[in-house]
Amino acid sequence: MKNLIAELLVTLADKEQESKALVAQVEALEIVVTALLRRMEPGEQQALIDSIDGAMDGARVKSEVSVEDSELLQQYLKKLLKHPRN
């Protein structure tokens, strides 16, 4: 029983480490995208946002992803593209 608990704790620690790595990757990408957006002209920014919105609309029609997951992704994209970090 103790071995099982020890194995579960090790597995949990591994999952937590993976989660931290994913959070770091997402934050790094957010920083990069924000920096790139700030260097773009407003017209270029809007063209990029429109292109992403169009791609999301097309993917939503073809996708088997749940509506909730799609809306969550859309919210994060909106936050990232229209209200980037300061």
C-alpha cells in the first residue's frame, strides 16, 4: 500500500511539473506575440486579427471540438490579440 501511495505521489509530482512547463510555454508565447503586435502598424495588426478570426470561424464549422472549448479558445485569442499585456 505504501508503494502504491509513493508511486501515486511521484506521478502527481510529474504531472505538476508538466503543468508548470506548459504554463511557462504559454506565457512565453504570449510575450512573443505581444512584442510582435506592438511592432506592427495598426492596419497590419487588424489584418492579422481579421485573418485569425476568419480561420477560427472556418475551423469552428469543421471542428468536432465542443462549443465550450471553442469559446474558451476564442476568449483567449481575443484577450491576447485585442488586449495584449502591458
